[in-house]
Amino acid sequence: MDVVEERDGVPVRDASCSLRVALPQPRGRPGPAVVLAPGFGGTADRLVEIARGFARAGIVAAALDYRGFGASGGTPRQVVDVAAEQEDLRAALEHVRARDDVDPHRVSLWGISLGGALAISVAAAGTVERVVAEVPFNGFPRRVTGRSRADTARLVAAIVDDVVRGLLGVRPRTIPLIARPGRAAVVATPEAQSHLRRVEVSSPTWTNRVAARGLFSMMRYRPAEDAARLGAPLLVCVAERDTEVPPASARELARRAVRGRSRSFEHSLRLLRRPRAACSVAGRRGRLPAGGSR
């Protein structure tokens, strides 16, 4: 099936969020759709290939840029705010539902990392057909492999400094999303460092900086509580060798959901390199996968 793409805008409080929409061709009567939510500090352009895969399967797919990121408006830039991003995703969901080529009763959510958690939370508070969450965030692990106590101390100091800056209304203190070990960064491992160049090439609007206060926002976020209220089918894709999102943490979200299932893969990078294998692309009849094995 052929695919065409368009850009759309979603008004939110004090900003406009950008959507990159992949459309199946030819377009017939209103059909299913999915809204794609990036992870922490992520942008929509990294999800374009996944959106195209959905469109080739007959599903309208809209990849979201949260306010302050990518092609979206909003200031300050590069600040992750869980509540604001839930609001953005909810607005994008309703915007897609209102499209003439979409059946409003057949709209689903797909998200990766923090985006997977946000998809669960938004779906739990509303009505969606189903949810797919890849390596979803479910709280920070007590210990991250390869991160020393000194690394943790540097990161905590940056978070505290930026939280104070936020209270004072001054320019955010940003830290790298990905950096070499020994630096204050969201992820500082040799594996992540080797992945950095690939992200930069695939995501022209992505910036390897984020406000440190965003990690404080995530510390208070409990997506498992929302998973317990989720009525829609949930598929959680688990990366068995992921050190940032431990497999047990991701599986908990599937266990808490009434209609939750999980499916395991060796590594999180495989989920991004092979989206079909990671349940990122729908089945033959224009439906998101309902689940895998526990």
C-alpha cells in the first residue's frame, strides 16, 4: 500500500504541537488510526518509519512532538513535564479522532519509554481501542548498571539546580540525554554512546540536551497506578537486556492491567531497528496487535 505524509498542528495551552501524519493510499472510508508518543526528550521524526509501517498496513499514523520539542512550539525548550506531555498526547488523540478519514472508535496509542507510560495513563483516563507500550517507563531503578555513585551524585546535583532554576523562572540547566560514562547525563553508558550517532542521523530535529528538572518530574510519576485502571487491551514489549528499563519493571505494567500482556525481545535497540518484530506495525487487517505472551 502506498503512503503519503502531511504535517498537522494541535493547539494546546500556550503552544501548538506538531504531528507528522502518515496516510495509507488509496484512502477509502474512515478507518483505524494510531497516535505515536516519543520517549523522554524524543521527537516525532525518529518515529516516522514506524508511522509509515502502520500506514502501509492501512492505519492512519500520527507521530507527536511534545511542546518545546522538535517542530512544536512552546518555551522554554527541552523541558520534559509529565503532566504537560499527557495533556499534549490527549489533545493529539482527540485531534486525530476528529479527522474525516478516521473512525473515532478505532483509535489506539503507541509509545516508547516515557511515551509508553504516557500512552497508558492517557488511555486509562479515556477511551482508546488498544495500547502498545515499548520498553515503558515505570519508575527509576534503584541501581543502573554502569552508573557509579559519583555519576549519580553529579546527576542529582544537576536536577536540584535545575528545579531551583524552574522555581525562579530562569533559563533551564540542560544536560545531555546521551553521554559517555562519567558525565552527568540521562543515559551514560558505552552502549548508549555508540547509539548516539544513529539517533542524530535519523532525527534531524532531535537535540542531545534536556532540562535536568524533567527527571524530577518523572520521579513523582507512577504509571503502574494508571495501568491498574486501564480497560483497553495493553501490549508491553520488554527488552530483556535493557539496563535503564528493567524487564520486571516493564512487565509490572502488563500485570497490573486487566487486559495486559507482554512480549519479550533480547534488546531495546532491536525494537527500534526492527519495528515489525517489536509489534510496532499492525496486522494484515488494519489492527494493532492485541498482545503476545506473558
